[in-house]
Amino acid sequence: MKNEEFIEQEKVFQWAAVAKGKYPCLSLLQGSLNGIRLPIGAAVKAKRAGLKKGFPDISLPVPRNGAHGLFIELKKEKGGTVSPEQKIILAALNEAGNLAVVCRGAEEAITAIKLYLSRCQF
């Protein structure tokens, strides 16, 4: 069975691929490997290369309305908890001048991205 959060993240990036015409800055939308089960060797390499436990699943380093970028911790639509590490990193990202949020499911994440991008222009 596929990881439900992974499926939701796939949906966000499928939407973004189509929506780039309206929102060209979506070419900067980035997903992390957090939440994806890796073989132990690959997991060790990813950690040594900087993959941080608790870092949000999706990032968009585009400034809008006073925020430096948007960070989304994506959870499945029902269930799924925000870990202590995730709470700490989300708070730190917000304190650093970003907008860091938790979204439940692809629809909520897409709505958050659209709202963030519609607030103002560069």
C-alpha cells in the first residue's frame, strides 16, 4: 500500500505541473524526501547530505506579502499528527519570516499555495 501522504504530495506536484502557465514561479516548488521510506544506506547518505528530520514536505522559495517563502507540512486528509520536530521547525521558519503551515491533503495544500501566490506580486 502506498503511503497516503506521499499520494497527496504527488497530487500537489501534478497540479503544479499544469498550473505553471498561470503561476510560473511554481517551477521553484520543491518537495523533500521526508516521509519517504528509504533503504538504510540511502537514508544515511540523505542525512549526511542535509536531509533534516521534521523539515516540511513542500517549499516554495518565492517572496509574497512580506514572507520570504512558503513551507507546507503535508498530512493525509484524516489523521496524521505533527511531530515535535515538525512543530519546532515550523515555528522557526515562521520566526525567520516565512509562512510555514500544516495542510491536510492535496486540496488544502493547493488552496494554500494559490492563496499565498495571489496575495501580491514581486
